[in-house]
Amino acid sequence: MPCPMFLLEDVTKERHATGGAPAFQLEVPLFRVQTGERVALVGPSGCGKSTLMDLLVFTMRPTASHRFLFRHQPGSEADIGALWHDDAVDALGDLRKRNIGIVLQTGGLLPFLTAGENIQLPRRLTGRTDDAVINTVIDRLGIRHLLGKKPGKLSVGERQRTSIARALAHDPILVIADEPTASLDEETATETMSLLTDLVERLGVTLILSTHDTRLVERYGFRQAQHDHRPSGGGHPAISRFWYDA
């Protein structure tokens, strides 16, 4: 079996209520994702999907981790747990900037930049000057006529397509999409998911997505992570567990 892109073993994240007592705990006993996979985290709001996403894009420090590895190129693994232990936030940011594209539920575009400038931003940050990939993405998404407009002049669906283009603009190896269709009507959600999955397949990009819509997961061939949840009670915090192994 090839070395996975992600390997998490016994990773936990606690969230604390006022007074310091844990109110919620996410447990990841095993999360092994291979390059090129489409993996979905499915569950209702509050079940820990976004917390796991934040861990996977290195913006949230795990409370504990036995193993947390990220393979960003063949034969080269980053020990994310060790980087957090050493407070190496610059190294974590560089790994995220160069290797990961992010699609947020509401697009997350900077309102003072045009759509084109938003798309170019990750390319500027990573020093990309080649245009082949980004031109393919823009044309496939059908947004070339929108590049001069600011996000406030775009529809919700147009903002999401622009967000997808921005996530893919610097030719990342991984896209993390957090509820990318939650703000869309059914027709636009289907169109957006079709475009996203088509592009990641064309470009050979791994995709990890969170959603509450099992229909889209089944329709577009995602493999679903396992999940269970124990609500809080008796002085114990709510506990959610996600695990996945291809």
C-alpha cells in the first residue's frame, strides 16, 4: 500500500466551556487518506466536522496526537504533531499555503478584491507564474466574465465557483471543502459539486469534504468516513469520533 497523504492515529481535540471543564471532545482513532481519494465527513452541525477540517489544514492545535503525518511530496512526510509541539507555526503555514486549497461554506472571498484578484492571491503567495492550470480551471468553471467583479456583485453560486477556482489556482495536492454547498439551492449545489469533482479528478487532486447532504456524497462517488457521537451528560463532555481507512 502506498504511503498515505494523511495518517492520523489517536488524535484528539478538546474544547472547553467557561471554567475550564471540557465541553466537547473530538477523537480520531485512525484517519488514513490516500492520494487521489474523495473522502466525505458527513454529519449534522456540531458533530465535529469543522473541527476535524481545522486540524487537517493545520490551523488548530490538537490536544494530543500519537501520530499525525502529512505527505506533501513523494518520499517526504511532515510530522504535524511534532511541528505543533515545537510551535512551528511558520512551517505549518508554509505547508498549508503551498499544498492545500480551501473552499469555505460562504466562499470566504476578500470583498475588497475582484474575483480575478482573489483567484490570483494564492498564486502570488506561492510564486506561481504558469497559467495552464488556472486557465483550465477558470474556463471549466465558466467564470472568465466575472473576473473583474467584486464578490458583492456576484451571486452565491458565482462566489462558490470563484472560491473553487481560488482553491485550485496554485495547483495544490489537496482541497479541503467545508460545507461548500450548504448555502446553495439544490440545482446550484448539484452544479457546483459536479464542477468541483470534475476538476479535482482532471487535476489529480485529493478532496476531503464535509457535508450534511448524503445524496451528494453518494452521487459523486465519495467514500464516507465513519462517525459516532455521544452527547454530553452526567458531567461528561460530548464526544464525537471520526475514523477512516482506505
